[in-house]
Amino acid sequence: MLETLKLSENFYQQYLNPIAITVEKYLLNEIDIQQELKSMYVKAVTGGMRFRPILQYLGYLVAQGETPEILTPYAASLEILHKASLIHDDLIDQDTHRRGEVSFYSCFGPEAAIAMGDYLVALSLKVLFHAQPPREYWQRFISMHESLCEGEILEVCCLGQEIDIFAAQKISQGKTASLIQFSLSSGAILAGAPPKIQTALDKYGLKLGMVFQTINDLNNLTGLDKLVKGAALTDLKKRRSSVPLAMLDQKIKATEGQSLWAKLDTLEDQESLSFISSLQKSARDGELQKKVAEFCRKEMQAARNSLLELPPSKVRNILASVSEEIFSSWFWRPEKGRENSAI
């Protein structure tokens, strides 16, 4: 474990940080943007650790790709699409902050956020078109984008409805895991890897994305999100579906015979405050935290098992360390403290 994490750090400094910087430069210098839109575009694409481009790079390397310099426009296209989804997501969720900074819609207004999100999707497709990807890449890219949008729509449509853990997982798989999944397997596609390698990376990425989103959702309940989004408990207040809330709903139904939303509707102000306080404690270090941790452990084990289908290599160890980092520490602390995180 320690050896793998050390390897991850060394590998990141030598290989991954340079690709993140390369993608950053491409986004800011190589894409033609009208001068009137430049400041909004820079705001839209700045920030983050370029996690998805890095995963694509790892997918390419683990599939024994030999010319990683070809990845830059593909990686930039992925990052632009990701930023588009974040702008729309923040607007839908009314999150005033993103990574501790004022969100795009808070800076420029909801109308500009809608337009810029659409514009970034167009730019992502333009960059990808000029890169001339193989047909399989186009097909998988379109399918991934469809899944991402479906996840967002399902989340909106499920607001205030009865929480079902399978529905919550479907939402997470679409709006978050689909892009992480594609980031990995698309690298293998560009490396010309056989279907077996692509499938293994698909399985790994799907589980990685599920853990990524589930821990994020737990942090929303603990109050940690206030440091990075400007508000806490937004999932609870807006009655969204998430895996942690589905777990809580199951418990309340089993012990009290009513749903979480029904319980909240019956509580007086003081009772509601007391309930929310107990919920936050449970999410931080109590029963809910333990249930979420166990769920994530199972997902992580499935992810690790999928890596065993890949040939042993240094890069496979790096992928294993990425999953361990996400589970063990990354999302368990404020995002402002993650500047030195590996990914």
C-alpha cells in the first residue's frame, strides 16, 4: 500500500503533472475564442486537477500506447465537456461556489451560464472533430455524453420523490461515473487496445466514479460542502436522491414506518434542527458514515478486481493507488486542502 502510494506520487511528478500542465496550456492558448468571450471562457475552464485528462493518459499508457503526445486535444475535449457539465450543474443546484471559488453562474448570471455551458459542448466537439478520432471513439463519446445528460435530468426529475438506492446509483453512474469511465477506456481506444483491456478499464472507471460521487454526497451531509460550495446540506434541503440519503431513508422506513421526506415534513423547527444535527454527526463519524464506507469498500474491491484483468505493470499500480487515494483521504477533507493531492 505505502509502496504503491509512493509510486503514485513519483509517477505524478514525472508524468502526470506535465500532462495536466499541457492540457491547461492547450485550453488557454490553443483554442480560438472571440475576445468578447475570453474572460468568461477562462473562468469556465480554469480550476480543478484535470483528473479526467489524467485518467485518459493512464488508460493510454496501461494499454501500452507509444505516442502520448497525441492525447492533448482529446484530453482537452474531455475537460471542456466536463466544465460544461459543472456550469450547468451549479446552475441547476444553485451552488454559489465551486472549489471554494464563486461559481460561473454567480459571476455572470443564469442566462450566461446556460449559454456558456452550451458553448463549451460545441467547443468540445470542435476540438474532437479536428483531432479526427477513430469511429469507435466517436460512438463511445456520444454514448457517454448521453449518459451524463440523462443522469442530470433524472436527478432533476427525482427531486422530492421517494428515494431508491438503485435509482440513486443510476443517477451517479450517469452524471459522474460515465465520464470517468470513458476517460479511462478512451485512452485504451486511442492506443488500439483489444476489447478485453477496454472492458477492464470500463469496469474500473464505473466503480471509481461511483465512489467519487458517493463520498461527495456524504460530504454534502456532513457540512463539508460549505467550505467549497458556499452552502451545506443542499441535497437534503432540495430533496435530491443520493446513495447516502437512500441509506438514511431505508433506516427511517424500517424503524419508523415513514420516508425521510415524510419525517422532515412532520418535524417542528426545533425538532428539525435536532434531527439534522444528529444526521450530520452520523454522516461524519456515526452509523451513516460506516454504511457509506462499507458501500464504497465493496465498490473499490470490484474496481481492484477489474484491474487484475490488465497485464501487471507500473501503470496498473498507479491506477490502484488512484482508487485508494480517493477512498482513504481525498474526499474526506476539504477541497481547499487538496492542492497537493496526486490527482
